[in-house]
Amino acid sequence: MVPAETPSWYLARSGDEFVPPEDTDAFVAAGYVLSPADCEKGLATEPVTGLWFDDLADERPFCARRSDGREIVIVRLVHAEADDGPVTVVLSRYTKAG
């Protein structure tokens, strides 16, 4: 059993980068517009292994997809405090039915 408070998805911080769960694929957009369809295409052709804050400057979006393919999250980094301080993000979560 899994405790009720266990999140279905999370995004951790380690220094100057985000660390998604191990069962998650990620893609960083080339521009500033990113849809779930763009994520699917980018994940298939240009997945990334690192989500460095410098690469996400000016709210450049990235997406993450669970390994089961049923959930995509599009994230924009708004602000990150130095030295592992708080991080502000805006995110949209998309779930496939079925």
C-alpha cells in the first residue's frame, strides 16, 4: 500500500537543477511555447537527462512524462533562490484517459 499523502509526481531540486523521478522522461523546449503534443514529439526525438536552471531561464518551458505515458507536466521556472532555497514554478498537468 502507498500512503495517501504520497504524490503521484514530484520535482526535486539539487543545487542548480531539477531532478525528476527516475521513471520520468524530460524535454526542454527550443522556444517559449510548449503543448502536450510538442512534449510527445520532443520526448521521442530530443529527451534530456538534465534540467539545469540556466537552460530554463526566462521561463523557458520543459515537460516531464511518467514512464507509463499517461501523465505529462509542463513546467516553467519562475524564480530559484540560491543555495538550495525555494523555487517558484508554474505548471500544467495533463492526464490521458484510459
